[in-house]
Amino acid sequence: MYTDTIADFLTRIRNANSAGHRVVEIPASKLKKAITEILFDQGFILSYKFDDSGAQGSIKIALKYDKITKAPVIKSLIRASKPGLRQYASSADMPKVLNGLGVAIVSTSKGVMTDKKARRENVGGEVLCYVY
């Protein structure tokens, strides 16, 4: 049993990236599915598949690598808000990752979204992680 399932999700992706795996399988939840969709929309992963054939289900994520150098597209996955210290930001104080080159994933009252979309919709929330 994991107390921080988002940190486990990010760690599984980080470990698969550093080991050079093409696919990683992760136990599913609604929040993890939303984060996976954001990673796909922002171009950090190649594809994903939700498998609901179990009690919990799973997410299969195909990782993306550079064609020439074979380096992983995801350089860093950092958990911002932790169970012991939650990180919240208003729409005005929303963090920019690498001056807009990276993405901060935020859980808001209107759902899980990127920092750019949260600024556009003028909502704040819990900053879950930074990806670049």
C-alpha cells in the first residue's frame, strides 16, 4: 500500500525512462489517468492505454525517446506537493517551469490541468508536479 500514489506513478515513469524501457504499466486511478492524458497532450509520452479489466485497472504508457540520440523526452519529473507539505498556488502565483518550456500539473476545482490552462481560466489549486 502506497501512501503517495502520485509519487509512485512519477517514480515508475522516471525509473522506466532511465532504464530505457519502451512501456511502463502502472495501477490506475482517475487522477493518474488525468495526469497521463496531460503528459500525452503536451508531447512527453508516445501513447497510453487504459485497461479496466481488473479490480483497479492499469495504465500502460509508451515512453517517448529522441530518434537521433535515443535520450528520453522527459528530462525531469518532480513531485511538488507532498502529503506532508501541500503546495497550493493562486492563478497569479502559478509557477512557470523553465520559463514556460516545462509544464506544472495542477489539480483545480475545474479538474486537473496544466499551469498555462489554469492561468487562462483564472483558477488556482494544488501543484502536483513539474515536468520538463
